[in-house]
Amino acid sequence: GAGVSQSPSNKVTEKGKDVELRCDPISGHTALYWYRQRLGQGLEFLIYFQGNSAPDKSGLPSDRFSAERTGESVSTLTIQRTQQEDSAVYLCASSLGIRSDTQYFGPGTRLTVL
Amino acid sequence: QKEVEQDPGPLSVPEGAIVSLNCTYSNSAFQYFMWYRQYSRKGPELLMYTYSSGNKEDGRFTAQVDKSSKYISLFIRDSQPSDSATYLCAMDSSASKIIFGSGTRLSIRP
């Protein structure tokens, strides 16, 4: 498949546990974005990467959230000590460069914190 | 006040009707305006992209931007049941951080 893939597709965890969400962007795409979508709401920007660096982390809700990207490819979003309000769909998108019109989204990871 | 306001719906129309979806915004710095379609349990897909004010047509879809009123619209002609989805408006000033509306759920009745 040539699209953006994310894993796992669904994750159920207990409050207080750490979770890791993975994003595999389209090959050759240098920019990668993470968004959060709460039920019935729009997308909330979390962080973006240009290559392996993250120029804008302003959307991360708290210091429990972190993300990294290695080799201009795979990115991991980590949520430590999960809370119930972290329950949402986490979407990843990639683009060739930093241009709004070329962001391609993955199917998302649905996170449920019990 | 949210930067981007969008009526969540749901909006239900009969097949063949013209659909009008709208968003208002408050940040006059926005220059790039987009509409995304999101089917249930899928990621959003870009439908229309416009820069600054004006109209853009692509098949049955027309996007309009009125920067003086801070108002954007998406029109769908000859609507089909396959158009049933959530439509998200989005806009951007820096080409790196997109602000999304909350989405309008649209249902086309056969």
C-alpha cells in the first residue's frame, strides 16, 4: 500500500498506563503531522515534523505527550500516564513538503482509556 | 470564540438536491482554505483547496471563499448517497498548521 498507515487501529488501555502510537508515512514525504480528533469534533493539531526535527510542538496538550521521528520515516506518539480525557482518534498525515494541499491522512488509531 | 466555526449538523437531504456547507472564521491571516471529506472510521481526504478569495469548481463540487466576510462554502450539486460523510472545513496561514472546523455530518437519502 502506498498510503499512510497507522498502528494499532484500536487501543484500549487502563488509566495511568503508557501507550505508543505508530505512523508510517508515504515514502519520500518529508513532513509528518499528528492530530487528535475527539468524538464529534474537528481535528486538533498536536505536532509536526520536518524531517526528523519538530519545529512546532505547540499543540501537545501536556508534558505527558511526546513524539519522535527517526530516519525521516516512522513516527511514534507516546502518551504517558493516560487519562480518560485522552480517549480520541489520533490521526497522522504526511506530505511531500510543508504545504497544506498535499497532506495525506492515515486511518487513525482509536484510543480508549478506561 | 473558536477560530473556525462550523455547524455540526446533522444535515439530511434527498438524493439529487444541492447541498450547501459553510464555515466562518475569525483570523484574517488565513489564506489557504480547504474542504475535507471524512467517511466513518477513516482519515480525512482532501476535496477542495483554494487560495485567497474566489470560486473553484471540480465536478459536482464548488468551493467559495469570501475573505471580506470571513465565510467559506462548499456546494455539492446532484448529491448522491455516496456523498454521505462528515465534511470538515480547514484553513491555514502558515502552510504548516491547519485549523479545522468541527465538521458537518451530511446524509443523502436515496
